[in-house]
Amino acid sequence: MISAIGGELFPTSCRSTAATLRAICTTFAAVAGLAMQGILFNALGSHAAALSVLALSTLLAIPVVVLMLRETSHTELS
């Protein structure tokens, strides 16, 4: 989702740097997700249970999105 609205979150002068930082964070998040899946598989004994816990953990992002992302309509993006 952040990639889709990335052009509106950052001013023109910072968009390249922001895109690079988003790519780095995406890579680290992918590695962390795979590591967590392995840890949860060892703890729970099932890929289905581990993936269910990971899927449910995405619900924690809802308050972050609602509270942290700003509305950019009617705002000059420069």
C-alpha cells in the first residue's frame, strides 16, 4: 500500500530517497517475515498455524495506518 501512495507521501525532492528507503524496509520485512514463520512453525508445529498467526498480526497495522498516514488531498505536494 505504501508503494501505491508513495508519490503523495513525500515531496518531489525526496521521492527517490524515500523509494530507496521503502525498498530497503520491504527487504528487511520480507526477511523478518520468513524468520518469524520459521520460529512460529517450530513453536506451533504447523505451517497453517504459523501463517494464521502472521496473517492475523497484520491487523496490528490498522491503527498505525489510521493514525500515522496523513491526508494529502487539497495539499500542494511541490
